Amino acid sequence: MEITTDIYFGDSKEQLKLLSNNSVDLVVTSPPYADQRKNTYGGIHHNKYVDWFLPISKELLRVLNPTGTFILNIKEKVVEGERSTYVMELILEMRKQGWLWTEEFIWHKKNCYPGKWPNRFRDAWERLLQFNKSRKFNMYQEKVMVPMGDWANSRLKNLSDTDKIRDNSKVGSGFGKNISNWLERDNAYPTNVLHLATECNNKNHSAAFPEELPEWFIKLFTKEYDIVLDPFMGSGTTLIVANRMKRNSIGVDIVPEYCEMVKKQLNPVELYLFEPNAKYEKTKPKRHTSVR
């Protein structure tokens, strides 16, 4: 079975209209943050960010499979000494569009830049917001399990009688646990915090995220030959990882240099480059370039 990578050159709001309904299994993207990337993406003001993004999220809601997932990497900026609220406002407006805000992951940047500000410390984390169209979505949790760790050697060594039953929570949360269930297990389910270093060197892009980031979510939410979309492709990290993991992928970017750069870096079975105003059929795209 062929693995294809489609690259659309143009504005995401318009280029996404070319995709079919319910055709994408996972969206992983990091759009330009408010008031940043002015030279490449226009530097959207934080007060206008929600209105700018909602037409895009509307199209993403249309193209996403009902069992699919949307992962949005975004972070509030500081305006006159306090955090902007545009991310929280965006979440609320996307819920009105029909999105379910299912989960929030945290990307802990292990090598964040040092710095000092009068009223705060340096940023060492970013949000990874999970949105879904329905409450039943594909999720392959076993694919991202992690080694148990050294804590298991001591914690599971001498279990009490309470550890061997489903002991109810002492805080009245309604959740219980049976610690003996973890005996002789090699792996455990991870937390919702991802500890990853940033990765900008040799990417020719000022905001490239590490390959491990899309890789983790591709493992968690897709299987081989599913379709992964990044509507703000940038240096193409998501597409490169998806291709390596035998997923079909689609990338959109408004910067022609990025489209050409990704086209050269990728080595899929079939690669298509779509340009604005090009004449082609949606169901049978015209092949512009093929890299084998």
C-alpha cells in the first residue's frame, strides 16, 4: 500500500476547503502564536486571534473523522505584565463550534532558554490541547506505555493487605486502586506531561518542535496508513514523522520556501504539491512532483 504526502501551498483557511469531509484521522499543529512570526505569518494581534483562528478550526472540524483527534500546540503571551486570555477565549469559542475539549497535555521544555523578568520566571512549558468531534475516538494507549521505573522496585516489594484490594480513595474522589495489579508489569501508562527538549537547529524554522512531539501523538491516536494533517506545516516535522511511521500526511503552509524545503526533505512513495488557483480534481489530484 502506498504512503502519500500532499503539500498545499496557500492560506489554511482556503486550502482546507479542498479536503473532503471526515477524511483526516489526526490533526497535529502549532499555529503562529499571537503577535509572533510577523514576517512570515502576519503577526496576528492577540485581540484578533480568536476571530482569525475560528474559520480554520471550523474547516478542521469538517475534515476530521468523527473518531479522529485534533492536537493544538499553543501558548498565551504576556501583555503589559500579565498573561493574555486569548487561548482560554479560543477554547470557549471552539466548544461553541462543536468541538469537545477532551484533554490538555503539557510539553515540558527540558532545555528552555534562560531568562529573567521582574514579575515572572522563564517559560518552560506549552499547552497541547486535545479536541474531538465525539466522545468515542480512536486511542491506542498501549502504544505510548513507558517503563515502570525504579520506584516499582521499592513500592511493590512489600505490599500491605490494603494494597491487594481495590482500596477506595481517602479523599472521597470515588476512585480506587489495587496496587498489586502492577506486580510483574514492565510498562505503565504515561502521564499527560511530555518532557521533551526543543529542536530548532538545522530546521530553517524559528519555531520547529521536536520530532518526538508529533510522534507521540501519532502513536497514541493513529494506526498505519491513517491520515495526519498539519495545517501550519512550517519545517514539515509532522509530515516527516508521519511518513516515517507509515502514515499518509497532508501539510499546508502559506510560505512557499517552507513548501519547497519540505518537498526536498521528504522521500515518500508519492508526493503532491498543490498550489493556489491550480486546476485539478479534488478526488484525483494532479501529481506535481514524485519523489521515490
